[in-house]
Amino acid sequence: MSLELITSLRATRTFAAAPVQDAHVMAVLEAGRWAGSARNRQPWRFAAVRDRALLRELSRLGAYAGHLAGAPVAILLAVDATVSTQDAEFDAGRAAQNIMLAAHTLGLGTCPASFFPAANAGKATALAGLHEPWHVRTAISLGHPAPAPPGTSAIPRGRRPLRELVIERF
């Protein structure tokens, strides 16, 4: 098995103006739907957003959500807060990773965004047209990657060596 799909995934924060095909949006949502979940609860709902004004409004709800304004699509991940919070949030992360990897296989770029503080998550939930028990804390921008703007990124590149991350106990 090749790990290239996983190791080549990068966050995309700059998108081309080209629209994302409906079939591709549905394919990445299908991948999210198939993520594993604790006790198979599937504690998520997804909202696909294409409306430019709504994307701009969402982009102002998190310190690192600005990329949503330039994306052709954002996938909002709603989690059922009545389910065990830790399980539901973990499962939503699994669904998000499936969505991002599926998009990558289609040649699309993605980047997650978090809506914090809680008041911003509440605004995102309302903008998605959802209410209790659903809470939107995460969105994923989706689109065709555009060249990164000139300059040096403040975000470090690469990964720490495995020997720094693994504690051998066996």
C-alpha cells in the first residue's frame, strides 16, 4: 500500500475561481459519510455552502478561517452535542480527514477551519440553518488550488522525524 496519498496532502488556502463540480462535492461528502464512528452513531451532518456572501460571513468566525471567503465551496461539519462530546468530536475529525483525502484524490484542495469561541460556533450553526442538538465548529474549504501568494509562509513545512514522535514501549 502506498502512503503517498496521505503524505502528499497539503492545506490549500488559495483557490482558483473555477467552480467545483456537483459530482465532486457529492463524492467528498460520500467519503465523509463512510468515516468510522464510535458505536456507529454517525453523529454528524454536512452542509455544502457555495453562496459567496455566506462564505465571507463564515470566514470572519475564526482566527484562521479567512480561506473560506475565497473557496468555491465550504463543507460545514455539524456534530450532535447530545452524543458523548469526546466521541462525537473525534468522529467528526475522522469524517473531515476522509473528506480532505477524497478531495485530494480528485485534484481538489482543502483546508480545515475552526469556529471559536463558542459564540462563533453558534453563529456558524445558525448560518448553516441548524439548531440544537447540532453544533458547527468546523468547516473545510474546497476548490481547485491556485498558486500560493508570493512570500514566505509563517507556517513551518515538513514533519518531525518519527523517532521524535514514537515512544517505544514494547
